[in-house]
Amino acid sequence: MATATAAATLDIAFSGYYVADCVSPSIESANVISGACGPANGLPLRSFSAHIYSGSCDAGTSPVLKVYTATGCTEASLYGEYEVTSETQCFAVDGTFLSNEVVCE
């Protein structure tokens, strides 16, 4: 898939959890903004929740949250890609993440 730009700035609300199934309290919370590789706190996560806070992608593309195990958002450290919608979703993970980004694909 080709990467497209966001029609407007895309803002994804992210919360990370030390336990599975996104059970509160969260230990990490951030807004992931399109067009930037953001730092993550480097905390061990077992799950995270995410949803579109604001903005949208161009027609025919969807927002994808990418999380990385090293800084710099490099393909070599890509842990996973997660399609995000306006509904809060919980994703199971088992990792420590040092950077993240959101793109429209």
C-alpha cells in the first residue's frame, strides 16, 4: 500500500497498560500526531488502547498506528501496525516501545 498524507493533522489518543485487556490504570498516555516520529516512555506494556482523537485520512486510506522497539521509527525496530478507528480499541502486545507514529495507508 502507498502511504498517503492526512487530510488534516491526524491525532491518535494512545494509552498503554502494564496488564492485559487494557485494565486501568494506564501507565502511559500520549497523543500521536501524524507527520512526526514521537517518543514513547519505554515502559513494558501488555496492552494499549487507541482511537482517532481528531483529523482524518484522505479517501481510500486508513490511519495506522506503528509502534517501535527503538527510537527513530525505523523499519528494523517495527513491532507492529494497528489500524485505528474513532472507536477505542484494545490491542494485546508484549513489549517495550521507544517510538511511535501514525500514517495513512
